[in-house]
Amino acid sequence: MIAAIKPAGANTRGLLAYLYGPGRHDEHLDPHLVAGFAMLGMPEPGRDQGATLTELGRYLDAPVKLRNSEFGKPFTDHVWHCPVRAAPEDRYLSDTEWGEIARRIVTAAGIAPEGDDLACRWIAVRHADDHIHILATTVREDGRRPKLHDSGIRVGNECREIEKDYGLRRLNKGDRTATRAPSQAEMHKAARLGWEQTSRAWLQDRIRAAIPHATTAEELLAYLEAGDVIVKPRRGPSGDLLGYAAGRPGDLNNDGEQIYHPGGKIAPDLTLPKLKAHLEASTPEEYPTARRNRPGTPWQHATETLDTLHAEITGTGDSSDTRGQAQIAALGELIEATAQAAPAELRAELRTAAGAFAHAQRSQIRAEHSTAAGLRSAARDLVNAGTGQDGSALAVLLAALVWSAILASRWHTARGHTQQAAAAHQAVQHLQAAYAQSTAPQLAAVAQRQPNPDTRATLTNEVRAAVPDHAAHILADPDWPALATVLADAEAGGHRPARLLKEAAAQRELHTARQPARVLISRIQHTARNPAPNRRAEAARLRSQTFASRPQPTTEARTPPSTSVSAPDRFRSRR
């Protein structure tokens, strides 16, 4: 159940005309009251043919008129409007049930506290099966104004209790980090102009897509201006950037002027201070050329960077929370960068995943962004590298992103961030779809050249010995033939299959994996791309380290005094 408190208005009669009218598309059926502050004696235009909307409006505005006459300065924000809507799958609610729900909403909001005979006047109008509208005038009978501060939070909490009490769909509790939902005016304008998104949603996508391309706020605004976003910076007398607003081309007001939206109205984490906090948190690189010239592709480097995320977001303590939130915020940037650099057939699914993950990137925990510089650097390298041609490296990165998003969802769940956990879980589903789409042709090709029966039997025993708890699930997976081929290829390259299986299982727990063989394939391909370890070289390195760690004797201890001779004496003795 959603209760959306609208901005305060001044025209009680006008709002009543909408509530009792046919609606914009004739969707209002049988408008009538289901509850109110005093049902006896109150005009009811929906049931009484002699009652008028003007009479009802005057009845509700009576305390407002009285206060205005006493103080002389009329109120212009006294109309409180709150639609309350049930989910489409919820059961039918009767008028009596809707009336009870309305009373609980106005009590929670502070419009009409329980037992307060001098509270505000209010009504609840029903003109459809799935929702009601609550209208109140915010001047009490004693002339005072109600205390409505944080009323949205209280109403939201009450809706969660109503869902539980009435057996309705349970929504996640809000924490004031969600993006503001589009208004009906915004949605109607987008439909009228033929836009698939409202202006604020369109701007949010463009700004998030630009973040991996920038290292400072100035670079970000310059990148947006170079594209199709109209930017209006706000600067101080010294020229320093103090804020910004963004506009969508063609989004004009009634006077034909461009409409701008401040960053904080587009999304809570897109204000200038918050953008600066994570864009400018890391120090400049000392050797950027060396990083770009290191072996491997940006896809592989991004996967290697993700290998450290698990340790960062599974720590304990307050400081680990700030680091974990920073890692998750940077993970969202990496998902966005992957969507931009991926092949065209995967971009739609990955962009949807990035959009879903956006809410998981922010919570009430303040992120220590400097600890996530590695992930942000990997995201920048990815968007600058362009679309890669290594399909297996892309598949490995997508698998790593799936697991990282799962960890992010668990991290938020453990801290009670229900909305963020749900956002991360939604992103996981889209990432899994993209991964399945990217690996399907490769897995089919690999499975066609599976090893001979003897080798498969040997590899089956290796699986049972290396991961006994998951062996049955892995061997029953339809992708087991492809995994067997990957293990055989790795063994031919000098790797030990059992060791690869153990390492892969340690990096990603398999209890919750729907297709464990496919998960292992991606991890083993990532590990097996490195040269197999040389056992003799490893033994020599260990011996060298052991010798170097031993305390070395002094020169006097190595050469007894009785046998020490001078250099000329040694020379004569050799002659």
C-alpha cells in the first residue's frame, strides 16, 4: 500500500471537483465518502443529490476562514492531499475497511490524532476499487496548525502495519534514500511528447552513465554538456562550482523556457557535494601509463579488482560499514561501465541492471569513497577501452558481477536496508540474464568438443574429491560437459583440475547457485588464463625465502681467528 502525500495546495473546491468528477479518462466511478472527521451533518455530494461541492468545500474550510479573518493574512498552503493506493494483486477492500485505513493514515500523519476533538477537518473519497483520496484542511478547530513534520515517514510506517493487518502485499520500509516517484503531471507530459521516460528519469540515466568518464565534478558537467544534457552550473564570485541543475532538451514550461532540475531532485546521491565526495576522493595515480600497459584486458583487470570486494564488504565494525558502502557504490559504476562497453545485444539488459542497482548504491551509511578507488579505476578503464572482443573475459566479468551483486544484497539485508537489498536482488536477475545470453554460444561450442570417456571419468572423480558437498549438483548440471572440457583444457595447460575446483569453490559459495557448473566454468577460465605454476621454480623460491629469513653469522664467526691470514699470505700460499 502506497500513501503519497502531495505538495500543499490552496484550492479546496478545485480538488473536490477532481475527486467527484469523471476523471481525466472517465476512470472515476461512483465517487463517495468512506470516512471523515464528522460524518453526521457533513454534506455528501456523492450520495445526497441536494448537497453541492461548494457546500462541502466551505464546511472543510470553516476553520481556515475563521483564522484568516482573525489574522488578516490568508493561508495559501492549507489543503493536504494524500492518495492511498493498494497493490494490483491485493484483495478487494470494502468501504468500511477503506474508512478504517483512512483514519489510521490521518492519525499517523498528525492531521487528526486519536482522541483529539479539536483536530483538522478531513474526508476520504473513494472513486475506484483500488484507492482512496484523503483531503484535509490544515487548520485545527482551535486555530492552531497541526504538526506535520516527518509526516511522510510516519504514514509510510503505518502503511507497513496496515499491510500486515489486512493481509496485503508487503512493501519494504523506506529510509528516505529512494528517488522521488514521478508525478502524474510528469508522466502525462512524457506521454504527450512521446517520451519513454520522464525528464528526471532521463537525466538520472545520463548523469549515471557519465560518472565513469569523469574524475572531478567539473569533468562530469563538461561531459554532460558535450552530450545532449543542458547544464546550468551555479558558481560563486570566485568562480568555484557551488551547485548545478540539468535540463532535458525540449522540456519547456508554459512560457517556452527551459526547465531545470537540481541534482538532488533528480536523485538523492546526485547532489554536487555527494558527487564531489566520491569522484574526487581518490588521489591521482603515480604511474597511469604502467597501469594501462599491464598485461591482460580491461575486462580481466575489472574481474581481478572484484576479487577484493568480498573481503571489503564482509568485515565487521563501523569502519567496515563505511568501506562496504563505498565498495557497493563503486560496484554500481562498474556495472554501468560494463553496460556501455559490452556488445550491443547485451547493453539493454545490463543498463536495466545498472538502473535497478542505483538504489543499492546509497543508504544512510556514509561511504568512505577513498577505499573504492580500485573499482572506480577499473570502471574508467572499461569505458575508455570500448567494446571488447574477448567473449570469455566478458562472461567471466559478468559472473563476477553477479556474485558481487549477491554479496551487496546480503550486506544490505544484514543491516536492515530492505529497499537497497531488493534493488540489488533485482539487479542480480538482470545480470544473470545477461550472463546466460553471453555464455550460451560459448558453452555450446565447448560442450561439442568434450573429452573422451576415460578423461571424463577421471575428471568426475576429481570433482568428487575436490568439492564433495557439491559434486552431485555439479555432475547433474546440464553444463557439466562444458565444465569437463574446460578442466581438460586447463590440465593440458599445466594446471591441476582439483586445485582449480577448490579455488573456484572458495571464491563463490555454491549452495545458492542454480547452475554451479556454469559458475565454476567462469571462475576456472579466469584462473586458468594465467600460466600454470612451475613446481621447481616455486620450490627454489621457497628455499631462497627460507635462506634469506635465517639470521646470517658475522664475519668473525665465519672465520676463526687462528686460521685468518692476510691477503698477501694467501697469495703466497697459492703460489
